Amino acid sequence: MEKIEFLDLGQQPITNNFLSNEAPQNEFLYNLRVGYDQATSLVSLMEFIPPIKMFNENYAHRASQSQTMRKAYKELSDNLKKKFKPKSILEIGSNDGVFLENFNNIINVGVEPCKNLAKITNKIGIKTYSEFWNYNLSNKIINEIGLFDIVYSANTVSHIHDLEDALYSISNILNKNGIFILEDPSLLETLKKVSYDQFYDEHAYVFSIYSLNKIIKDIDLEIFYVEKLNTHGGSNRVYFKKKFGNQKVSNNIDRMISEEKELGINKFETYLDFSKKVQNSKKNLKNLFNIIKDKNKKIIGYGATYKSSTVLNYCKIDKNYIEYFIDTTPNKQGKFTPGTHIPIIDPKDGMNETVDFAFLGAWNFRKEIMNKEIKFIDRGGKFITHVPNPRIL
Ligand code: DWN
């Protein structure tokens, strides 16, 4: 794969490295650059960070923390049960079990390399392999449990560096008529929304349907249906079958690929243009923060997301701009944001009358958050977002 760089997001930390200390010594930083592969149109980081630095026993993100996601996983589970009547399901990247817990009356198995998360799901009776997904692990699970009717993986395949091995191993563990469902942020939406914060250490790839279709060419997988989702800032849910599997291939795939091509997903110039938009976004966000700060207003951050780490570090927004972040995730509270060292506190302590503005780190949950924060809005509090362009809401 020959990548050509189109975006430089500067020095960045490990996004999961929520710090216990405000002034850490030797914090690991690297240059976050994004590139494009001419042959497959695959967009990926120029340099991958060793997985063990990111996915370990201190993993902070809990997939169950948002009502939107809990609801989305429940709805999907109900639909899958109704439509495919699976007898077994494997989830790669099972996090805290928010999806798999809906399948406790069939064989449900998780794969989760972060030991603190695997411990949670093993405890609630979901057999979880705390290992990185690869060919050896697929064979181990086949030997111990067997083949699967459904393999589901949300926000995980985009994190696996050896894509070919990951997809090959999925095809290996599927029954003849089994299906694989991948859910990951959409490159089309990233380009449209200038949501450059989809790029960070964990997101080795941001997929288009066009590139996925090219990558699986030599693997026994074929896309048979695609759904567009609003979750995580715009994602695709892509359904794969084995090449001789009995599912019918929908014509919506060609339609989606045409839409992607119309936006120039398969042309390098599109990415150069995106890069210019990102630089403008940085300039405009910084201006907005400066204008607000000049008026002596208090700004906090809402949702210490991994995504926001890219924005804060790229735009050099630190404690001089954002007093603190609030976040519902217990193991982020009491810590500091990676790279920019902004304190993170419990929303109960931080969302009070002294707050004038809240920067939406979790802009992907804007609806849920704005519904929840009626009191803040009613008393004149305002939200700031950088997506699709920096502005006050
Ligand atoms: O792919 C990934 C996604 C799915 O999750 C991972 N690599 C890491 C993580 O990325 P993220 O941190 O950008 O994800 P979220 O789901 O956008 O994070 C939302 C954060 O905001 C959580 O820490 C919870 C917090 N939150 C909150 O404090 N109050 C969220 C809501 C909705 C709220 O009301």
C-alpha cells in the first residue's frame, strides 16, 4: 500500500491516556498525519501506534455511557434476531457488553483485548477472549466453540492495523450462510462535516464503501447491504456475506458508491481540498474561543471524547480556554485530558450557573445532550461546536 499524505494534525498524545497528574513527565507524543492510497482509495494514518499502547487494562471508553447508543444497540439486536434468527453471535471489540447482553439466550461470545472491559463482560456471563483479533484467535475460538452465524464489530475493525488478516479471519469463523456486520465512521460524512477529529491514534482507517469493496476483493466476503447511521457523527453499517452465501445482494451498494464517487472519494484532490478546510476550521475555532475569552466568559468542555483530543491538540486549546471538561465516564473523572491537561470532572459538579459556554467534545451526541441540558439553555448558556464549521449553537 502506497500512502500519500494529505493532512498533518501536528503532535498528538495517545487519546486513551487520561492523566492522573496535571504535569506529567515524558508524555508520549507523535506526529498525527493522514494519507490516501491511490490503489484502493483507503484513507489511513501514515504511521500506526503500537496497539498495546492504546488498548490495555486502563481503557477508559464505555460504550454504554450514552442513551443514544444503548437504544441503537437494543434496536439492532431486536432486528437481527427477527431477520436472521441467529444461534450464535461473536462480537469483536465487545467493550462493556452493551450490545452482546441482548443475546443471552444464544451463544454470545466477545473479543476484547482491554482486560478491564473483558473482566466486566466475563463477570456478567458473556464468554470474552481478552486478546487481539487475528487468524490464530479465530482458529482458537473455532476449536473451542465452533463457527458463528453472525460476527458483529462496531468501531473496531477501523482500529485493526492488519486489515487483510482481520477480514480473512472473520470470513474464517463464519458459517457458510453466516453474516458479518461492520459499523464504523463514514469517510463520506467525515469529508462533508469536516470532522477531522475522526482521525486519532485508534482510528487507523476511516472507511468508504468504495474502499471496503476493493479491500475484500481477494477475501471470501461480499457486501450485500449498507445502512447509513447517524451514530458517531455518521457511520456506515455494512453487511457482508460469504461469496456463496445465500443472502441477496441489494442494489443500494452501487447507489452508495456512486454518491461517494460524486463527492470525489476516489480522487486525491478531494483530500487536498479537505485539508484546506481543516486548516480553516482550526483558524475559525481559535478565533471564536478568543472572542469569547476576551469577554471574560467561562467555557467548559462537554464530553472528554477521544475525538476532542485531536481538536484540542491540533488547535492548541488548553486550560487557558477551557476551564474543565465534564464527562459521565467514572474512570475519566479526576483525570486530565491527554496532551492539553484540562481537568475532567463529574457533570454534577461542573454543570452549574457559572458556565457560559460548553464546547461539545461529544458533538455526535448533540441531540441527547441538548435535550438533557434544557436548564443550561434556558438560562442563556450556549454550546460551541466545530462541526461542520466552528460556531455557537
Ligand atoms: O471508536 C471509538 C468510539 C466509538 O468511542 C473509540 N476509539 C473511542 C471512543 O471515542 P469517543 O470518545 O470519541 O466516543 P464517544 O462515544 O463520542 O464519547 C462520548 C463521551 O462523552 C463519553 O466519555 C461519555 C461522554 N458523555 C457525557 O459526558 N455526557 C456523553 C453523553 C451523551 C453525555 O450526555
